[in-house]
Amino acid sequence: MNILITGVAGFIGSNFLKFYREKNKNDLIIGVDALTYAGNIINLEKEIENGDIIFYKADIRDRDKVEEIFYKHNVEVVVNFAAESHVDRSIHNPQIFLETNVLGTHTLLEVARKKWCCNGKWDEDKLFLQISTDEVYGSLGPQGYFTEETPLDPHSPYAASKAAADLIVKSYSDTYGMPVNITRCSNNYGPYQFPEKLIPLMIWNALNHKELPIYGDGRQIRDWLHVRDHCEAIELVIKRGKRGEVYNIGGNNEWKNIEIVKKLIKILRQKTGDYGIGEHLIKHVPDRLGHDRRYAIDASKIRKELGWEPKINFEQGINITVEWYLQNIDWVKSVITGEYLEFYNKNYNKK
């Protein structure tokens, strides 16, 4: 199989590359990433040097480049992680989210359609897999769960851009018969996550005795899923998913944001012995505009159809995650300062 992973240098993309390569030694993996602030080439250093991936610094909106990659490597499967993904940034600059998440996805779809379709017939081994988010469903009340049939009701520009991309992918299935799947996951955590997201941000700030900003009362609820469990689910969808279907992927692991922060403080104090890390660092700030109160995923469909279950419980996963950040302080510094771009230019940008 020749598989194209877009957004491969980002958090979930780089974790998926490592997971997929472990289990699929003979597949050709092509990776694309624009290397914006959240895409770190250092995440792929080992895989590039070992020849585990053919990497291109490219933007998925660049149709000529996408076509070149598709035809040069005879791409059979697309796993589209590429996206602007932070809600706060989408509130301040919605346009780039629309351009990348909607128009970029459309560019990939068009190139794939023209490469894969012949006289209305599709090869069975082709797949366009759109990696989406539970945020497209909007917000839940105290009870209930998002299912694959829950109407889309996005509340932020980020969520709206992802919902729009999902609908475009669906339309290519309905209109052209393109073999597609869409996965929608709950909040991921684990290694290589850019420190603007809740868990790595709180770890970094706490280690530096900086304020730990909490939106509103901090009682917003999220369902947390370790990134490796997410990667396993994605691989199952690629290999066994029924084409045209949506699969929700969740950890059945709900936590209030304030509970997560307090838990991180406790773990960090235990691991570092630094009693300057404490709840006194917590600072409640004005709530995010349009902030959804609760997300929770019903993942029974993927459990029943594909046999997927999350394997990493939260206690184990959060401790492993904190330990990874403690052991990779230089990585955090490099992504915060942008030094990874200098690394790319020095080591890989030879042209």
C-alpha cells in the first residue's frame, strides 16, 4: 500500500506515522506537512533518516504539488490530518482555518478523484480518510453522548471549518462514489503535542512556575483519549472500515478541565519534588467565546464493527505523558521558539 499522510509532522500525524510503521513494514509512506508552528520536523527525524517515510514540505492547498506527489508515488490511501486545529486561534483569525481545513481538503479530494476514478469505476483498495473531531457536533448537556447520527452543530470557526470539510468529503462519496471514511475523535493527549493545548501547556507553565490559565469556572467537560489508542482505531478503519461510514472514536473518559489541571499539579510535584508547583498557580480567566460545555463520544459503533477498544487507561496514560514531557524539555523549547524550522532548513531543505 502507498499511503499519504498529510499533517504528518503534527501531534497526531507524527504519532500515527510511528504507530503505523511499527505494524506495516512494507508499505510506502509519503508524508506532507507545511511545517507551520504546530508541525515539527524533529518529530520525524528518525523516520526520515531511516528511510521509513518520504517527506515533502508542502501545503495541501498547493494543487500542483499535491498532484506531483500523487502521481509520482501512485498514492492509494490518503489519511488527512492536515488542519489548523486550535479553537482560540480560529477565533482570532478564522480565514486561515477556512483556507486550510476546507479548501485544502477539497484540493486533496479533487486530485484523488482524478487519479483514482476511471469511467465512474473505483479501485476497491483506494481510500480517502478524513480525520475530524467531536467538536463538529457542538455541545452536550449534562447527559447523553455524541453518536454518528448526531446533527452537526459547530460553535467555533475551527469546528465549523472541520464540519464543512467533513461534508465536502461526504459529498464526494455521495456524488462520485469515492471510497471515503470520516473519523471523529475526542480530545487526544500524549507525546509531541504542541504546548498550546491544555495538558502540555499546563505542564510547561507549572514547571516554570507560571500561571495556569483556566477558562471560566474550569468545569467544562472533555472526553480524553490517548493518542496511541486513536492511532490504532485509525489503522482499523483503513483496513476494515466499511467505506462511506463515519466512526466516532472516544475514550469514555470524562474529566472537568479544572480536575485535569489539579491532577497534573499533583503528578508534577511527585515526579519533580518541586513544591513551587501548586494550585496557587491556577488563574481563572474570562471564558472563551462560544465555549462548549461538554463533549462525550459514543464509540459503540467502532467497538461493534471493528472490535476497537481503548487500551491505555487515563491514570497510566497521563503519567506516561507527563514523564515524556519531563524527559523532552528540549523538544518543548524548540517548538516554542521555532528552532525546529532552523533544523529543517539545515538538514532537509537542500534545494
